[in-house]
Amino acid sequence: MKFKSICIGVLLFVLGGAASLFGVSILVYKNFMADKPGGIAGKDIIMHHEATYRMPGKDIFVLSIDGGGIFGIIPAQIIVDLNKELSDIYKQKINGESPPELWEYFNTISGTSTGSIIAAGLSIDQGGGHALRPECILNEYKKDLFKINGYYRGSNWFYQSYDVARFLIKNDPIYKIDGVKKEIERIFPNKTMSNSLTYLVIPFVSVTDGGFSYATNTNVSFANYWFYNNHVAFSSDKTPVSKVIISSSSALPYFALSDFKIPLSYEIKNDSSQKKHTHEFVGADGGFYQNDPVFLSIAESRRKFGSNSNIHVVSLGTGLSPKTSYETMDDKFIYPVKGLGVLLHIVAGMMRSSSSVANEYFLTDPTIEYFRIDKALPSGFKENIADSSNENTKKIQDQADILSKSAHKMIHNIALELFESKFSSK
């Protein structure tokens, strides 16, 4: 089954790559232009679009966090800053009580891949109605968890080709995910998606079922568009949050595809038997569907809280969406890419395009208030999403600190709006 699933996965990437070549070509050109005079390389991306049309429903606040491996340090730092601003405002205006936790300000918290770790950390009940503190989540990124898996990783095209072939045939990744898996299971021991304190949304790809899937604290949904033409929905009360996170974070060829086998009761359209079944699937990184999960976040928020809701989005990037270099690409734009690195560029372009599309759309939507905080990494900054060495995490933290200072005013304004919405009646 695993070999069949891997073959299906490879086929999906080939078809997806062929269908996306035109869009990726535009993105690569834009990334090339980013290094030109007046380009965006090294700049901070700080955007705000106010809604100009008021819907009749209530206000719904959404926190959406991009994928990006070790670059999760960037949104994690922004969240630490936001939480501090909220605490300071609360202490100034309300006395005698402990400040609310961050999850209490957001109706929906979503994250893809590394963003799913942050989202779950902010949402899952660790006991007594308390989630992890943002500072604790940020510190997790300072641990060297990603260990190289014996790959050559040289510039020679033969070795690069061998590495890619080895992965595709054996599902043998460049990095071992054991350290990450162990740490995630330690952070969320025996926790299920239903333990979330707010509405939690995590997208991933089910290679077995042939399409995008996502988990919330109420259900796990498999669209099954291509193979069965049915929508399968599982209850989340037995769905380990650690398994969902690992599935959403299985970014090939960095990490292996993940096996996910859990007994759950499910509903199939036109099936009234409600029998319990064991559903087994192979999970892949949610970034191949929506690396920026904002579209799914809004869709799920409207399903959950009403289609006439007034949506306010705080979207946090990992520094990867505005500019592509990737570790297989030279510092300067060179074509063709050595070895089979072009495969990674097609996939990377598909992942990054979700943020570009979201920015274009939500900066013009009259019904949605949209905040976006991101960073265009400096030219030549190596974007190895799995390099968790102390040297690399320090470099990323430096970039996060720069963005933190640039975005301070917007972070303060977001905190004010969240506070006023929550305590306006008090």
C-alpha cells in the first residue's frame, strides 16, 4: 500500500507541476526581479486592508500561520510580540485579573506544516483550560531536531539525482523526522484535535485518498474527489493532534510521507449505517495544497460561525512566500537548475503561490479585514527549511527581530482591535 501511495503521490506532483508551469514561471521571474534595484529582497511585508462593507453577522477573528519549517521562528516571534501587546493593554485598562490567553481573542486559529505546530500550541488544552505560552512555542524552534539522513547533498548532478531517486523509490527522506515527532508527541501527549480550546484548522494532503484534507476540532475531512467521489468525515475525538501535525509537516523530499492509521467512526454520503472503520492513509505536507491556509481558514470560519460573519484575518508568513531561492538554487538566477533541483522549484513555486494569490485577493475584498505580516528574506539567504542548526536558527531569529521592530505599530493596532472587540461591552 505504501509503494502504491508513493507512486500516486509522484503522479500527483508530476500532474500538478505540469498544470502549474505557467504560474511558476511567472513566480520565478518575479523572484528574479526581487533582487533588482527597487525589488523586495530583504524588505518587510506589512499590509493592512480595511473592510468597507459591514456584514450583518458578528465579528470573527482568524489567526492564519504559513508553513515553512524552521522559518516558523518568524511568525512565532510575531505572536510573542502580539501576546505581550495584548497583556500590556489589558493591564493598563483592566485591573485585578490575569490577562486572557491568546486563543481567547481568536475564534479560529489555523496553520499549515510548521504553522500547524504553532496553531496547535496556541489552541490545545494542556490542562485547566490553558494552552502553551507563545514563548514556549518559540523556544521549541531553538532545538536542533532535524538530523541529516546520510545524503550526499553535493553540487554534483549525479549525487543530486541519486538522492531524489532514492527518496521517490524508497520514501527515504533527506532528514529524519524522528526528533520532531518525539518532541511533538511530548508536547501533545494523548491530546486529540477535540482538545482544542478554540476552532483549530490544520490542512494536509492525503496521498492515499487523492486530494487535500483538513482536520478541525470537530472533524477530519477527506474530500476524495478523484477516487471515490465521496466526502468522508471523521470525528475528531479520537484523532491525535500529533499525527495531524506530522502529516501536515511531511514536506517531501525533506521528510518522509507519514503513515496515519486510527480507528474512527465516519459518515459517507448516502451511508446511514454509521459503522466504525479503521481508516489508513499516507499524509503529505499541507503546503502542497495551501501553504498559506488563509482561504481554508475563512471558509471554515464561515461554516462554523455563519456565512454573514464579519471576518478579520491576521495572516503571518514565514519569510518564504515573497522570494524563492531554496537550497538547490544558486544565489543568483541561473537556468537550468543543477541536477533534479528543478522539481523542488516547481513544488516550491506551487507552495509559495498560495500566499501571493491570498494577498492579491484579500487586499481588495470589501467584506474582509486583512492584516499580513511577512518578510522577504535578503538576497542569498539560504532557505533550507530543515536546517535547525544553532547558526541558522540565530540568523532566522535576527530576521524575525528586524520584522518585529518594523511591524510594531501594526502589531499594537491588531492588539487594540482584538482587545476592544473582546471587552467592548465591559
